[in-house]
Amino acid sequence: MSSNDVQRAPSAHTATPLPETGSMYDWIGGEAALRNLVNRFYDVMDSAEYATTIRAMHQPDLTPMRASLFEYLSGWLGGPPLYVVKHGSPCISKPHAPFTIDQAASDAWMRCMNQALLDTDIPEQYRTLLTPAFERMANMLINTR
């Protein structure tokens, strides 16, 4: 999926028209808002009982993962392509391949992301666009088919 899919997807739930310029990265508040979202996501994952399975897939120190997800989402949302500059073309399924990711794990990831979206006050009109895009991302990583 390209960041364009996230940026311009129509939604019946969009209360106000989307801005004519910029990207989802800009619309949600740029670097500061994205860092808050990523940090809150990992805080939820680190503490929520429903996320123990996906938390176990990570090292004890989540600092590198926070940086990596921030870099990836920055470009994915239309901001600076930090991940690509640092690591080359992203293939998110490759680093996840060693782990068994079933629908329950995908759902737990999505639950953490939904909570982070709510907790960081991302406006509803953007949550409405981001949620299905994040769901597709999470479901793409399922490898128990």
C-alpha cells in the first residue's frame, strides 16, 4: 500500500473535508504526533494483558523498535522516508517472518494501535482513514495460513 492510499481514501465518516495539501503525516501533526503515537503504541503493548503474545516477540528494550516503527510510519504516512534512507526499501513481512503471527496476534497489534490512536487524540476523521490501513498492515503479516 502506498501512503497515497492512506492519504486520499474516501470515507463516509469524515466529518470535515480533508485538507487539499499535505499528507496524513502532516494532518495528524507531523513528527511530534507520530512519535507520540508510536510511543503510546509500545506503552500499551508493554502493559496490556491482551498483548502479552506480541510483546513476547520483542526484545526487553523496546527503544530500537520504537525508532524503527517511527521511521517506517513516517514514510508510509507521507512524511520523510526515514526508514528507506536508513535501511533501503521496506519489506515489513521479512523481519516478522521468524515469528508465528496468527489472527489473534494481528488483532492484539491492532487493539494496541487503536488504543494509541485514541490516547494520542488523533482526530476522528484521520483515525477513520488510518484504522483500515493499519488493519490491512496487521493482517498482511499473518503467516499461519
